[in-house]
Amino acid sequence: MPEKSELVVDYKHRIIWLDGTITCKMASRFGNILNKLNKTRIAPIILYVRGPGGDPWATISMINDISNSQSPVGCVAHDCVASGCFTLTQAGVWRAALPGTKFVLHSAEGLSHASKKDIQQTQKEISDWLERLRLVDFLQFFWFSMRGRPVSMIQEMLKANTVLSLPRAIKFRLVDRYFSRRDFIEHKKLIRKIQKAKS
């Protein structure tokens, strides 16, 4: 069963809260939120991210939105960020995380497993599918290699489906710094108020 996805925005405090699986619907809404925040004023935005990843093309769309935003977007990871959710954080002008956050790097191609349905596909269909997964891996590696170092180690970690602690993520320059737990709790309360008001 797929994890529930939430995308909540506090326009007043310029906080975006992404929790769960990245979907195409979420990516479309995310672009609209950023446009509205940029039209209101050009000022910093904080994006909180937690989740297992999701649709790679939706993730790339969101990365492009962050990169093209006139307002600088800082990304804060918390709890566990994997796959596309981790890749998404790399688009931030700064990348921070709460103590105890876990980061999961993995190859899209490496996670593919044959099933009965796959076996019934033609060789060309399987080949095309693998090419798409390789493209996803390339794009994911591109974003991690923009600031992360050493690049060769990041590539090896992607192949090995590595789980990183926050100190290790900082060591490999995939995260810039720790984020204040006090600020996180304050912002989480603001988001919870918005969620309660909607329910």
C-alpha cells in the first residue's frame, strides 16, 4: 500500500511541508505553490521533506521548479529521506537536516526485479524500460554530484543502496548543516494548525 502523501503550505511564513511519496499531482500543486509565493514577494522559502521517494519525473519537475524559483528555497530533511525525496533536497540553495535523519541512496535500475508480468514482455519493451531506469539513475547522480564530493564515492554509494547518517551526509557534502530542532518544532506547529483548519 503506497504511503500517504501530504503537501501543505503556510503562505504567511513561507513554509512548504512535503510528507510522503512524491506524485505527479503533488508536483503540479508544488509548482503552483511556488508560483504563488514568488508572486507574493521574493523572499526565502523553507521546504521540509520526509518520504520514501516516488515518481522520478514528478521529482525532476519539482527540482526544476526549485532551481527556477526567484525566491531562494532552502531544504530541510527530517526522519528519513530516500530516493527522489533525497534527490529533491539537492536543489535547495542550502540543505539542512534534523539530528537523527537517515538518508537512503539507491539506483533505480538496481531496484528493478523481474516479475511474471515482466517476463511476458518483449525483449524490446524490457530494454526500453531499462533505458528509462538508467536515465533516472543518470539524472539522480547528476543532482547528487553537483555539490557532493567525492563524486566517485557518491556513484558507488548509489550502486550499493547506501543508508547515510546525517554526519556522513555532511561529510560527503550532500547536506550543508544541522537544522535547529526548536525551529523545526515551531514550524511543525504552524503546519499542524493549517491541517486542522482544513479537516
